[in-house]
Amino acid sequence: MFTDLPTRRRFLGWLGATAAIPIVAGCGGGSAQAKAYPVEFSEAEWRKRLTPAQFDILRKSGTEEPFSSPLLKEHRKGTFVCVADGNPLFDSHTKFDSGTGWPSFWQPLPGAVQTSEDLSGGIPRTEVHCARCGGHVGHVFDDGPPPTGKRYCMDGVALRFKPA
């Protein structure tokens, strides 16, 4: 009667593991990396074009240390652009001090960014990508100031400031 128990356990284990594959595959950022973007290079070419820190953040969805970005103290008029492709992402008038340690903005420029779900940290977050190259530039949260109530929390390593 119980002679098929090991086989049944193996089958149920296989069934559970198979059901988990889509969940595990969906973890982490990088969903934007599978999409086609106007600016695309091979991994080797991205490594040549970017510093190791930029590559880690933009192409591997890394995060810089809080309070390490010189852009935290940038208060001039101008535009924050994607360091990988020069795409204008944020106008300086939308920058604010969130106290989080990362450059924060309440609104991107129109069409400048795209978002995707990020499950890599154990809690769902919204990952922000450059709309031209798909590079990870940070996350957006619903705890920002008016008028949008959004906090685009960006990695300074992924940005470059262009004064007006």
C-alpha cells in the first residue's frame, strides 16, 4: 500500500519545484534588460564604456552606498542625465533632500524613464530604468513631496549632472 510513497514524494517535490520556477525567475531587477532599447551594447561593450561601479548599478541593478554621491550636494540649475547614454532624466527643479542618502526627485522628465517590478529585496518595489538604454537608475516610492507624492530615489553613480 505504501510502496509507491517515495515515487509520490518525488513527483510532488518535482511539481512544487516546477511551480516555483516562474516565481524565482521573476525575482530581482533585470526584466528591463530583456526588452529592446534604442541604445544597446553587448555586456563586454558596456564594461568598456562604464566604470565598474557604473556597470554594477546600471547593468546589474546594484546600489551605491548611501550618502556617497557628490550629486546629493548638487543644487545648481540643470539636468541630471543617464551616465550610460546621456539621456536627460530629471530636471534640477524636481530634486529634493529626502534624507535617504540618495539623490531624490519628485518627477522624471516626460518619457525619460520606464519602470518594472523588482522583487529582489524580498519586498516588491518599483525599479526605474533609463528609457533609452534600459539601465537601472534606482527605485520609485510613494512617499515623496507634492505635487506628485513620488520619490524617485536614484543612484548617483548612474547619473551625470549637466548645468544649465
